[in-house]
Amino acid sequence: MKTNYSLPLMAALITAVFISGCKKTAENPSYQPPVESGFEMDIFKTTLGDLAITFIGHGTLIMTCNDKVIHIDPWTNLADYAQLPKADLILITHEHGDHLDPAAIAQLRKETTSLVLTKQCAQSVPNGQVLENGQTLRIKGFEIEAVPAYNLVHKNKEGRPFHPKGVGNGYIITFGKTRVYIAGDTENTPEMKALRDIDIAFLPMNLPYTMTPEMAADAAVAFRPKILYPYHYGQTNPQALVNLLSDQKDIQVRIRKLQ
């Protein structure tokens, strides 16, 4: 099913999803969401209620569950945030401009919004809560765990990793018993490969800054998420990851518009 809507109507639809408890539900992994104003949405059952994931693009996502709206790396290049629901929680993975956008954060904040970010990001955006690699926080009814996000191989022309170790975060958000991993900008690190019990994972493939499809496949085989979304994939063909994991029947790769 594919339907096109205007952006204001899309905002109303997203709002209706979290207010109504997401009545449309992915009862099985073959669920295909509608396309609405260029954004796609998948919906999953959790013990907290339905979890709706809206794919804004690049590394930017919206998740709604238990009457709460979570914005991840909001970026004004991708959406008019005046037309989308305000945030109960904002997560920022690292300080690069396509992930840390103070203007987007300002648009989404309300008096009760919580902001979780890295130490470097806190230098640019006030009144946030810093979560360092390996730390866990319970906030807005969700458990948030910061997973190290960094490069092992890819470096800039000065020979420094595009994302040094100890700086950026990926996040595991636990919705009741459902664990969702948003990797941030990273490669297939030992910390990533050691993860367990991940239900939904987002792995980046934006070359040369993050992973090749082979790196993403290597990580997926190690920690075995039930559903895997390649995201932040730039000009990399996400079908390559599908092909690499075609023999891993317990890992379902879903491709959404997340360039």
C-alpha cells in the first residue's frame, strides 16, 4: 500500500499514531508500510504498546511509543520540524552537523523535553544530559544505553579516524522487552559485535565515513538482530547488504528511504 500525503497531513498522521496507540500493527515481519509524503513508517508490537518508527532520512528517525515521541539526530535539511510532533526525548549520537542540528533541537523542544547527547555535543546545546560510552540511563519510561561508535579502518587525509573512539554514541532503546539499536556513525566494532538480544538494528553504510556492506554484514552475523535496517547509506547500494545476508534466515533486512 502506497499513499502520498501533504506534509501537514503527515504530521497529523504521526501525531495520531502515538495518541491512538498505533492501531495499524506489523503482526508479522512481512508488513509493508505506506509511503506518506516521502516518509515511511513501520509499526511493531511491544510490551509497552505499539512502537512506530518513522524514517525521515539519512541518520534521522522518529520513534513513538507509550504516548512518547523520540527524535533521533533531527536535521532541518530533511524535514520541516514545525510540522512534526514536539519531542518528549531527543537523542544525539555525535557532533557532526548532519547529526547535531541546534536549530532542529530548538524547534522540537518543549518545557518537558529531555535531551540525551555526548560530551562534545553538550558544548553546542545547553541543558542536555550527557551519556558516555557504556553508560545506561532510564528516562521517560525507557532504558537508554550508550554504545561506543567509532572507526576502526576509515580515516581522513590527515590519517585520523573520521569518528575517534570514545567520542560518539550509538544507542540501545528498550521499549518494554523490545531492544532497538541505533548505531550512529561507526564501523563493526568489537562492542557492536558483542551485543545480544537486539530486536531491531540500524547500521550505517555511508562510505567512506562508516561501514562497507561487508562490515555491516559481519556485524549482523555476530550480534544477529531480528530486523536490520541499513541507514545513513549515502550512495552505497543497500541491496548489497541484502545479498550478503541472504543465507541468514533469522535476520530480516528491510530497506527504507534513509540515504
